[in-house]
Amino acid sequence: MALKNAAHDKAVVRSVLSEGEQRAVSLAWFFAELTLSTSKSAIVFDDPVSSLDHDWRRSVAARLSEEAAQRQVVVFTHDAVFLHMLHADASAAGAVPYSLQVQRCGGAPGYCSADVPWEKKNVKQRVGALKDEHVALSKTKKTGTDNEYAENVVGYLDRLRKTWERAVEECLFNGVIERFGYGVKTQSIAEVDVLDTDYAAIDAGMSACSAWVHDPAQGLLAPPPTPDEVASMVNALVDWVTEIRNRRPKNSLPKLTRL
């Protein structure tokens, strides 16, 4: 393969293209060769984009997703923004995205988990994770020390607080504006309604969590909430999302269940 009408001056690629552009050209070359093959075997990419490729990240995600509609495409990446783009573009292309988290376990690399990082979980996934963690939290209350339980509660309520924040973005505002999203989904605004009761529920839920997430004065230390009280905090979020879901007949909000 050669460039048409290109002068053969033996220019070094890296003196013409940036590192990000070199990656983009390499991928384009690979896909050009792929069209000459009749094989539909899987293809694997290891960090196809980096922080230097932000100008090409969206185009790469779209092209990989297009190919994923025809064959299995495996992508290893550390880029959360790129992962978000892959999920959105793959769904739009008719492919079914599936994420695995690869991490170290016992100091050894290569441990695969069917879980995704907390930052990438949607509201339904987070509530499900909080339910699972509540079982462990209750066990720690029964068999662990007071300090162990208190530390676990703080971490748990921090994740619950972040779930409230994600629910505002995903449920209350109907995904109109998404962090890392391509743009503002103006057609989703019609389903958005914000009531005084929403503000009250958010304020109460966030305040209940923040009381334990922030560093209190030594003289104001109090026993951490019990597992039952923590469950009530989670259920307050579930009930609020359910109320929004019920009042919006055309919505696609997640159906959540209480603890």
C-alpha cells in the first residue's frame, strides 16, 4: 500500500506526525488491511489511544464499535473517557459492550473481575453493589471491632453519597448532561421535572452521608449508624428514584428494589 502522488523523499514518519497521529494512522492502516481479509476472527487492541490522542479518541471509538458489530473486538484501556465512548458507540452500532476489570490480586497481575470500577457504574449497578456490601457491613458489626465497623461505615456512606450525585445526573436530569458525554441531549429535556420534594430528598440524603464522610470535631464524635440505619439511608435513595420513575410514564429510569 502506498500514498498516491506522494513524493518519495524518505521522510521519517515521526518527523511529520505527532505520536497521537502516528497511532491514528497505524489504526487506519490496520483496518484498511483488515478489509482485504474474509476472516471474522477476534481482534485485540492494547491501549489503542493515550492521553496524546484526545483529538482522535472519538473517531477511534466509533471505528472500533463499527467493527464490533461484525466480529469480537477486545480492547484493553486505562482511559475512563475512552471506555465511556466505547460503550456509547458500541450500543449505537448494535454491538453489546461487555466490560471486565483486570487488576492485581495478591501481588500477581491478571485477575479478571466481571465488575467495573465504581466510577463507571450506573445508579442501578451502584445500588446493587451497596446491597452486597451491606451484607459484609452487617457481618463486621457482629464479628469485628468498633473501629473496623466505623471505618467500613465511612467508606460505605461515601459511596452512597456519590450514588446520590450520580442519581441527580442520571435520573433527576434524565441524562440530559452526562460527564464524559458527547453533548447535551436536548430531546430528553421534555421528561425533566424538578420538584421541591426532590430538593428536600437530595438534601436529606446527602446530609445524612456527609455527616460521616467529613472529619468531625473530636468533641462531636458519635457512634456510627447501625446496619439498619444504613439500610434506611439506601432505601431513601431507592424510594426517591422510584418516585421519579413513577411520575414520568415515558421514562427509561432503572427499577430499583429496597434493601
